[in-house]
Amino acid sequence: MPQQRPEAIALISGGKDSLLSLYHAIANGYNVVALGNLHPPTSAAPSATYTTDESGTTLYLPSSSSTTAALGPAATTSDELDSYMYQTIGHTLLPLYATCLNLPLYRRAILGGSVNTTLDYRVNEGDGDETEDLTQLLRSVMERHPNVVAVTSGAILSTYQRTRIESVCSRLGLMSLAFLWQMQQEDVLMQLSTLEFDAKIVKVAALGLNEEWLWGNVADAKVRARLQSLKERWGINVAGEGGEYETLVVDAPGWRGRIEVPEEARVVVKEGGGAAWVGFKEAVVVNRKGRGQEEWAHKLLENNIFDPEFQALLESLPDSKPPAPGTEAANDDDDTQLSPRIITTQNTIHISNLVSPLPTASLAEELTAIFTHLTTLISPHPLTAITSITLLLRDMSSFTAINTLYSPHFPLPLPPSRVCISVPGLPRGRNIMLSASLDSSANAAARKGLHVQSRSYWAPANIGPYSQAVLNNGWWEVAGQIPLVPASMQLVERRREQATLALQHLERIWNVVGATGKAAVAWVVCEAMVKIVVNTWQREGPVMIVQATALPRGAEVEWVGFGVDTQCEEEGTVEMVFVDCTTAEEAASELASKVMATGGEVVIVYLPVCVASVQAFLKCWKGDGAVGVVPVGVVWDGQGRRRTVGCVVKCG
């Protein structure tokens, strides 16, 4: 019996991006069962042939007639609604899409406004916000389609749009699918051409674009070439991501009908600044035989998960040997009292090596005790000021349970970035050790970061409640990246693929947030990965390799990145310092001396447990700076040589 395809709702505006995203959802195994659309308030109610529920959502069903000419009611004021969130040009044609795609279409008027205009949407600040119209629409669809698990949308570069859809999906228990997120705009147009979309330009609003462009097909090679010329001359976005133009798709593969609008039924409306758009007096759907959904996207080429740079890197790496056993690391299970390290630098507070003050009976009690202690330590600052957390676990099998317990502490649209690793050497009777950084500056409320929860081809959506990156006083604190295929969230198997893909994820995050001065720590679970990681890191910045007991999802490598914001006035650097000594006292003394020479303020020591316990090392530490100690199995430098102890030093 074939596996049932998970059901999805496709949010459509009629534009190329929302409909192309629908096709990518089909290509990734989803069954689109309904369409959703939001439109401007209208001057009349929909025709009596359509049904409207108590909440105000109207259902349009596919028509079986040979032609369909019923447009939606006209807007009360203008088709061009002043919305930060929705495309509304051409909204009167949207009822025709139910017949074209042979799917029920649910529509709702946009009654809210752009109230909360911050990039990271907070629902409690959104009273009367247009985002909540989408919430109501999806609730209506879910009542009729209770098996729906996901929502597709066409966001490419709009963080504003993506975060709002993610907020709604999160509250409704749905998965956000944004397969076009961060896709190269030329690739978007090429895919439209490959699929033979007919995507008409219905609005122009940019230098070089005038009304002569209206009703041209952006999937046409000549139109694409002209747009590319405008990009080279004026710097426009070829896919219209800067609002240069908008489109309506009138035909695409598998449709049961094509939308046709006679020339005399197209009305050009001119606005100030050279902008113009098309209104419609009539249209017809010319029916034809459609195809099953599974066939619609067959022309979409299989997505290569690697960029050209990383594909070349992957091909240059040798095949790894069969799995090797992990290096045995002594765990002395020290039961000496461990007190957290609390160091304040300018505008930043660092809490390191925080464990439950007393042994507890359960993981829930242990994590609660840690967060209670953390709240006291950082007072009067709230937990929401925390920008990054490192969570060290005795046993990775507790990852899922701890995630569930961890989530309520950060009900934020931009939670802290996080690294979660299983390591040896936690104090006896403790299963969790936590370190955190928080922004104590006056600008802490103006939080900046990247939190992508949507499935895409770009980088993995969040497994847990954390951001990909959060900015803390000029430093980008990036979450650990494991080698999951973003679209499916499945782990790649071969070691060289794991090392390459996880590093690509890190590089993509750095590129989006704008990071420089890059450095990384690569966590591995066995020595067989070390040479691969060394050959994968073909960067100017420093790198350290350390051994964990286990990584999330059974990965064999996890990259953790450090970077400086490109807009930071003060230049910062990350340095890796290593020592080779026989005792904890010697290692602590030599490290302190080397760190002092760098002038660094924040020191993260990676300490093999065969050298000393965390408690023993901290007793020996006499250096300055915010020192935190991470117990590990083994430390290797960027050339793959074993070292006694290593540390990351943030300077500046």
C-alpha cells in the first residue's frame, strides 16, 4: 500500500512565488488539499453560489462547466491594498483558481492593518494586525480539513512575511513550508520557465519598468533577459523581491483550465512615480483535462543540496574508512561542589558551568532547578535577555524530553541560539550543565537575530526552541549545525557529506546575518572524522575539533560558529589557543599566560576529561576573563594534531 502523502494548505495570491512554492511542496511529497487567499475588503458579498461561514471565510469550489467567468467582488476602495504582508493586485481573479487547480479555495477579507511592523512578530502586540486575518483563515480551513499538517507560502527574502506565517503556524500546530526561502532569484525565474508557467506581470513600480511590461510573461526567456539587463544597469531584483513588479499566474502544468482575459477587459491603472497595475473587467477559464497532482512538478529538477562551492569541496574529499570506535575518554565523575562562574564584561554577562545545586529525582526537576538558579544569577535582567545557551547533557537520549521542558522558558519570536551536546565528565549526580550569555546593554530590547522555522532548501529549520543566530554586542552567536537535509530534515549518511553539509549550513547563516572574522569549533563523535573535518575547513579563520559523546539526531559532526557583525564599529577577532602539558595546574597556568597575551575577555576552555575534571581545572585557573569549561573527550587543533587543552578566546 503506497504511503499516504501528508496534507498541506497552499497560501496563494495568484503570484508566481506562492504558486511555485505549491509545486515544490508537491515535489517534496505533500498533497495540497486546499488553497487559501486573503483579499481587500469588498464592496459586495460573494455570489450566493458560494458559502461563507460564521467567521467570514468564503469557500469557492471548482466549477464543472466548460468555461467559468465569475470574478470575485470588487474592492471597496482599491485593488492595491496598503499591506506589508499580502499581494492584492488581481484579487478579483482568485475565485477562478479553484477551477484551474481543481481544489477548494478559502478566502477571507483583510480587516486588520500593519500594526506591528517589527521583523519578529509578537502576537500579543498584534491587536488588529493583518496577520491575525491569516490565523482566522487557516482555522476555517482546518475545520474542514482536519488532517492538514503544513502550509506553503512563497517567501523568498521577506523576513517580515516569513516570521508572521511561522508565528501563525506555530500557534495552530502546523508546519511552515517556504521552499523558495533564500533561493537565488534567477533560479526562481528559471524554474518558472522549466515548468512552463505563464506568469503575467500585473504591476510595475521600478526604474526601467513601465506599463509596456504589463501582461508580459516573466517565465519567457526574452523577458527574463530584459530583467537581467535591468539588474545589471539599475540593480533591480529580477524576481521582483524589492516590489519592482507583481505577477498573476494564468496557466501552469497539470491545471484543469487556463485563465484568459481579453485585452479589452484589462484596465491599466496609473499611479504616481511611474507605477501602474492591471485591473480586470472579465475573465474566463478555458477548461481542459487536468493531471494528478503527483505529475505536476515532475519537470522540477531534483534539488542539489550543495552549492557549487561546497559540491566541489565534497568531491575533493576522500571517501572515509568504515566506522571506527570512538576514543575512550575517562570520566572521573567528580562529586566536588561546582559553583557557576559569573563574569561581567562591557554590556555582556556570562554565566558558565551552571548545574543543579543538589541532585534531583528527575530531568524536569533538574532543569527547573538550573533555570531557577539562572534567573537569580542574572537578576534584574530577565531570561529573555539571554542571547545564547550551551546545554551539555550526560545522555543524548534525554534530548527530546529536555527540549520539551526547555521551550516554555523562551516564549520569544527570537529565542537564544543554542548548542546542545552530550559530553563526558559532568559532575556526579548531574545530567545537565548550562552556560549562557546575555546582553546587559541599554539596547538589549532591540534584539537582532535569525530564527527560521520553515522547511526550505536553505538550512535546517529549528529542531528545538532556538534561533540560528542572535547578535550580542557585535558578536554573532550561532547555533550548532548538524548535517540535516533542509527540505526533509533527514540526516545524510556519508561522513564527508556530513562534514560538508553542516559547514554549508553554518556558512549560509553567516552570509544571511552578515558575519566576518569567522571561526568554528567542530564537534565529532569519533577520531575517524578528524581528517575529514580538517580538509573540509578551507577557510582563513581558526578551527578546533573536539570530541563529544553523542550529537543530536545521531550526527557524527556538528559545526559551531563564531563571527563578528559586519556593522560593528569595533573590530573583534576569535583566536584558538592550545597547550600541551601533563597536569591540570600546568595547563591552567600556561593557558592563562597565553590568553593574557591575546587581550581576550571571553575564554571557553575545552578540557579533555582525562586531563582533569571541570572542578579541578577551575581551582587551578588564575587567569582573567570570563572562563567557562567544557568537558570533552579529546581536543585536536586545525591540523588534526591532538592537544592537551584548547580554548576559544574572543578578543575585542
